[in-house]
Amino acid sequence: MQIPLQITIRDFEQSEALEIRVRDKAKKLDEFFDHIMSCRVVVAMSHKHQQQGKHFNVRIDIGVAGGEIVVNRDHAEDVYVALRDAFDAAKRQVQDYAHKLRGDVKQHEPRNTEKS
């Protein structure tokens, strides 16, 4: 990455293990697609589900040439599952972006709309 990774943890105690996991996931994204210019990860405990236990939200903003890829995932009770799901979604979106850059996007044949 050309710009350092930014990690923000809100509304619960920050742990070194969580920060290491975020860095590892971001590094894998960068190894997969080397045109990432920035990556900002926000992990927060959601307050809207107070009666149903802890809910975590992970938001990933990935800066790429010509735009930004944004992933926003919620998950109940396990911050690591929320992190995994968010980075899996981010990887899929980065893959789609890479395919578009290379021109690998499948073009559909135009439909013949002539009536006989």
C-alpha cells in the first residue's frame, strides 16, 4: 500500500490481537491487488442491539485509482467473524475491480429485438 493502513476501534477495549488480525487481512488484500492506495478499517460495537448482546460493525474503505471500494458488515457477538466477513467481501469487490481494469468483464451479446 502506498498510504499506511489506518485502524480505528470504537466503543470497546482495543486488543493487540485484533489489530494484528486487521493488519494481516489488509496485507493479504495488498498482496492480492497491488494498486491499493489506502485502506481504512473501523471496527465498532453497535449500540442499536443492546438487548440481544454485542453486535460489531466493520467498515473498510479501500482507496484505488479512480475510486473507492467500501464494505460495511455487521455481525452478532464475534468481532473476528465480522472482520472475516468484511474482508471476504472486500476481496470479492477488489477482484471485481481488478477484472474491470484488465477488461476481463464478460460482455453480453446484444439481443436481437427484431420481430418477424
